[in-house]
Amino acid sequence: MEIGFIENIDKKSKPNQNQLGFGQHFTDYMFEMDYIDGEGWVNPTIKPYAPISLDPSAMVFHYGQSVFEGLKAYRTKDDRVLLFRPEKNIERLNKSNARMCIPEIDKELILKAISELVKVDKDWIPNQKGTSLYIRPFVFATDYYVGVRQSHNYKFLIILSPVGAYYSEGFNPVKIFIEQQYVRAVKGGVGEAKTAGNYAASIKAQSEAKEKGFSQVLWLDGAEHKYIEEVGAMNIFIMIGEEILTPELTGSILDGVTRRSTIELLRASGYQVTERKITIDEIIEAQFNGRLKEVFGTGTAAVISPVGEMWFEGQKILINGGEVGNVSQKLYDQLTGIQTGDVEDEFGWTIDISK
Ligand SMILES: *Cc1c(COP(=O)(O)O)cnc(C)c1O
């Protein structure tokens, strides 16, 4: 399918690269496509970034039938543009769509839309260390109807945002709160879909933790509050002795692209990585026995986020003296190196869209 193009004759000035922050600036263009009942996905178009107009009865506002993705484009030193494993995000977008009863979108068309959009906004891709162009595809229900059922019409948009390093304080270990009251997801629910409601459901716990001085919450499983699941909107890894553990995908955990890449990178470097259920008790015990070496989160936004302290029932679990561990540092360097083209991509994870 051909993608239409409407030129933007009123381009914005670009933000200062040193003060990008995350998700605050948007580029000159966006991609938009409609799903029309009886016709399917039609009118894919790259057009000027602008507000969209919807009737107040649009179903997404009332019942939250909405999914999204997040990936990044990186500018290399020799001015090429790389995407990191976009096919994984595209597959996951369609898995989220399936779970939320949203019609599937052609995979090739999504990749073409992302690539062409990034190309028209190429001047917006920052080049300083730690910066990138964040890509946010999202889909939502647009029937003008109040009543619970699946929508018959949808919109698929892609917007772009130049972003700086995720943590303004730099690559420093974060302090996390182990959440025992609120839960994020349960088996049989929508935890493995990247759907808007999961984040709405997490805000209260997140804001209470922030007030107490924590940067993230560590979610425990919804049924027994015993097994660790994720940290904020990141997957989590724990190094105990020489083994690196991460929770297995049970249906309530998001299948992260950074998680998958981390497992593959660690195994290729000779580490033993195990995906299984991990109790909070065994982490406490490992720390007591001096075997808890490192804890880190993984996700597109922060890539690797080392954890320095975890608090459980008023007790501090200190990790690696609160310092960035060797494995976390190495992983961060390797992953960001591959993503930006500074480290050879032995795995064939990046695609060059500047050609
Ligand atoms: C997006 C997300 C992640 C990380 O996935 P990546 O593909 O690595 O960015 C982890 N957990 C949740 C809940 C998420 O929404």
C-alpha cells in the first residue's frame, strides 16, 4: 500500500539537545491511518503533526480500547539511521491488538510507515551520547458510541519525539519500593499487552512511591504477592551468585524487546541465564548470604537501569553497595553500542533505514 504525503510548510524550531528530557518535544510530521468498518485499514498518510479531532463519545475515552508501542531510531557517527529490532515491536503491537480485539495491521506496512516517517523527520534525530528519536505507534477505538463492546472503527498513529538520556541524574542506581498493596496485572488479565489501562492502573502506586522518595515500584504477582514481576514499566533481572535470573513470562508480564536482547547477549557472553518464578524471599535470603550481586531493569526508554536499593516491609535491601554493577555497565555499553552503531552488530539486530 502506498503511503500518502502532505507537506508541512510550517516547521518548528528544534529543541536544545542538552535539554531534551523524555517525551516532551514532537517532530514536524506524524503518520495516520484509519480502520473503517467494512473496508479495513485505509488512507495511510504522513502529514503535519497536529491535534486530532474526535467526538466526545469516541469509545477510547470511555472504555480504553487502546494499545501502543515504543522503540527508538538512532543516528550513527557516519550519519546513518538505525532501528533496533523493530520487527519485535511490530509483532508485539499485533499481539496487543489481538488481546484488545483491535484488527491486525499489516506488518510490512507498519515498518514502512515507521521508516518513512523517521526519514522525513531525519533532522530531528539527535546525535549526542544517550540521545535518540523515540517512536510511539498507537491504536485506539474511534466509534462514536457509548456502550461496552468492541469498536468497529480505529485510528493508528505514529508520533516521534527526540529524547535525551532517560535518567536526568545519569546512569546511577535507582531506589525502588516493593509494592505489597497494589498490583499491576493478573494471569488471564491484560498484563502482557501494551495497553493504556495497565498504565492508568499503575499510577497510584507509582505516585505514592515517588512521594516516599522512590523512583519506581517493583510489582509482585497479583495472586500471591510472592513472586517478582516487573519494575515500573521495565522487566527485571537479578544476579545471584553466578546465575542471572529473570521472571518467566506467565501472561501478566510484558515480553520486553530489551529483556529478550539482554538474555541473548548474556548467554552469548557465557552467563547462565534462567527464566523462572522468583520469590521476594529468595532475594532477601540471597542478600543476607552475600550472594545478591546485581539487580537491573530493562526497557527501551532507559535501556538498562541499575537498582541500588530495594525496600521491603520497611527494610532496605542494599545491592552492590548501591553502586552500578559490572554486568549492568557492560550490558548498557554493549546494547547502546549496538543500537548506535558503535559496537559491531553480530546479532543482526539493527536495520539501516537511511539507504
Ligand atoms: C514496554 C514495557 C516494558 C519494556 O519493553 P521493551 O520492549 O524492552 O521496551 C516492560 N514492561 C512494561 C510493563 C512495558 O510497558
